Amino acid sequence: MRKYIILFLTLIFILSGCSESENDELELKNIVILRYAESEKKGTYLSDISDYFANLVYEKSNGNIIIKVYYEGELGTEEEVLTQLQFGGIALGRVNFLAVSEQFPSFISSYEHLIGLPFFNFLNTIDSDENYNFAFQNEKLFPLTILPPSTRCIYSDEKLDIEDYSKIKIGIDNSSMYENYLEEFGATPVIIGNIATFPSLRNGFIDARESSISSFVSCDEYPYIKEVLILKDITLPSFIIFSNEILNQLTRDEVNILTECAKEALDYSKKYLLIEDSKNIEKINKEKNMRII
């Protein structure tokens, strides 16, 4: 079975442009190549953490484990990635808490109340929850680590009336849990894809878009946005998740390396997040009409 995974992943490298001799050399060295799904563009806070993790694994394994990161949803939506992870079509990926809860409804009843907690309270709650790992394992997945989220925001090309949320139609990703959360504030959440954000703002289909500030400052519509509301009380972390189908085909040493590197990525992300969030909030405050709510 292990030979199968190496041959399968080697085929991926052939299709991506490696020569036959290069792939023969990889197979002889017993090098494992793993595909990693990243939903954000290269260069954002979270995609940088994914790169850090991949580079760390390569270094700690002496080049014997290569993680090839695919950015900006190239391997599918986060929901599609979760399905592929379950069946071993993708080895691992970073997936948002909302996508996990949408794909696996049991997470809604168990963890919906954590959205309003500061991240470290969220992390401590998850760490002390014996059912947390089991909830993933039950779906043929293994959570390598949880990552702190970038601060969330709501942005618009027009001034927003925050005194009456019922007048605001907010575009969000597909998540019934987050939809319910925003409805409690009286807002009208609208499920919409990122690609449709700017035309939807222009034609009035939505009044604003909800996003992490990391994603917002790198989005195509950023130059046209006037109003930004910083949401200080919403925590939406993400997970680096491994496919059990692939994990079971690795050696114990390889699994230990991946687990160790995931912990180091978490420690790194805690420090990196503070720097990135501060830098992005400073940029937004200078260039937009920014308010904290």
C-alpha cells in the first residue's frame, strides 16, 4: 500500500512537470510527496503559515517528505477538500472552522458557542475536550493542529449604518452556523462566493462582505472599499487536517515529524498573527474609514 501512495504521488509530480529520471530518483530514495490544499492566495497570513509548515517538514525530514501546497482553492472549495481528505484524494490541507462545521453538522451543536470566545479560550476548550479528536477521527480525518485566526471584518463600498443591522445584507461563505450567528445581531446574511463579491456590492445584492482582514487586504476589490468594521469578538480559527487514509500508510517516524512540525507551526503562527494583524489594521486605518465594533 505504501508503494502505491509513493507511485500515486510520483504520478502527480510527472503531471506537474518533473522528468522521468527525476521521478525514478525520488522513488528510489523512498521520498513521500503530499498534496496540501490552501484556500487563500499565496502571501496572506494563513497561506504563509502553510508554507512555514511545509518547509519545516521538508527540513525536519531531511528532504524525505515533500509537501506541495496548492493555493487559492486550486484543489476545490474547503467542503470539497474535506471530502477528498476523507477518501485520500488529498493528503492534507488547511480548512476553516466554518467549513468543518458545515460539512460535519455535529460540530455545530458541540462548538458553535466558541465563536464568541477569544482564541486562547477557544484553544484551551478544544485542548481539554476529549471528544475533539474523536469527532475528526469519526470522519476519517486527523487534526494535526488548530491555527489562530486573523481578525474578522465587514467591508463595504458605502457607509454602513451599524445602529440598525437589519438594514445590512452581509455576504458570507457557506455556513449555516455563521448564518445563525449573524442573524442574532439582526443582520441579513447572504451566502455568496468570493469571486462574486464586487459585482454583488455594486448591484446592491449585498451591502457588505464579511472576511478576515488578512484576506480583505489582498482581495481584488480592496482599492474600491470605503468602509471597514473590525469585529473584535468573533473567533474563527482553522485546522491543518490530515487524511487518515494517507496517514495510515506512513511510517511512525514520518507521522511524528508531521505532528511535531504542526505544533511548531502553531507556536510560530501565534507570534506571526500579532504582527500581521497589527500591520493590516494600521494599513486599513490609514486608507479606509475604519471602525471597531
